Amino acid sequence: MRVEIWSDIACPWCYVGKARFEKALGAFEHRDEVEVVHRSFELDPHRAKGDTEPVLGMLTKKYGMSEAQAQAGEKNLGAQAAAEGLEYRTEGRDHGSTFDMHRLLHLAKEQGRQDQLVDLLYRANFAEERSVFDDDERLVELAAAAGLDADEARTVLADPARYADEVRADEREAAELGAGGVPFFVLDRKYGVSGAQPAEVFAQALEQAWSSRAPLTTIAAATDGDGEACGPDGCAVPQR
């Protein structure tokens, strides 16, 4: 079974939601048969590289809230993250374009290191002081820590076209699936879970998606039975 997760590194609820989903997945009986794929979604797709600002300032401008309301929201998110065992800096964080991070995540996907890089990017953005925005060498360090080749990651970052189509394709697909925000979880292309739901909700979704999987139906000609095929004992040779 495949679970696809549309998310953005700048999204605090994606950070929390991933932890809640993994808690449910860890207790799922068939967890070793579940493939998790991370898909791209930018909350601020029109923000240019290098255009960074404090998170609190971004929140007050984008959502029309007061600074006190923005601070209260950050403290609430910090408490939610702490409840899941996550570190979260409620002050001093910045905000910027995540496009390059998503491009690196597609590189990581090709090499089977996507989940490792997602975790490192989340931690760097939400728990560590050094910014992940407008600092290519910081992203290269995180890519290397996830098991990617540093020079290859640096080459990708230097070419804005590398994996750009893959990022945009993920975002178009999210829109086609009706995802207006993230995190957005899609289980076997049958069930969708929107938002950082409690682990119990994810557990129920995993069970439901697994139990609804249709058994394989083999189609064979009514008169000929099984067709010729190759197996562990060799290939069937037609006898004429």
C-alpha cells in the first residue's frame, strides 16, 4: 500500500502531522508493506529566492492578525509539537521560499533518502537557529547528512530547472485531488486525510485503506486455462 503525503517544509502542521502519522504507522500491523512518498506543495509558491522575513511579520501581514495573536499561535504550535516529542522554536524563526528544498527532495527520492531529508529539513527549520532559507550551503549540509552526495546536491541547487517540473507536477496533482492545504495524506489513491489529525485518525485510515484493498483477479482464456509463462522452474514450451 502506498501513502502519499503532500506537505511543505515551512508548514508547522506538516511537521506535527508527520509525527502523528508515523506514530500510527509504527503501530500498524502491516507497516512493513506500506510505502510512504513525500510530494511537493509550496504554501508560498510565488515568493522569490532570497525574499525572507521573520515568521511573526509574515503571519501578521498574510493573515491580518496582531503580533500578539501571532505569538500566541506560535506558542500553541510549540505546545502541539512538544506533545509529539518535537522541538519547536516559538521565536526567532524566519520564512522564505521552499522551492529549492522540494527540488532536493526529488533528488533524494531517486536515491531512497527522501524521508531522511524531510526530517532533517523540518528539524532545521523549526528547531535550529541557523536559517534554511537563502543559504545553499546549509541545504547542501543537510542533504549530505541525509546520505546524498554534497556535490550533486550543490549542482542541483545551482540549476533552477533541475526537478522544477517534478515539483510543479506534484502541485498540479494536489490541486486535481482537491488539496487546498497541507498536510494532505492520500492512501492508495482511495482515501484522503486532510490536516494534522490525531494519530487515532491516521490509524483508522490505515486500517480502512488496507481492508478495502481488492484481491488480485487473474483473467485467463476460458478454454486454454493458464497461458504460457516463465517461473522459478523455467519457461513453459508449447507442445504442438
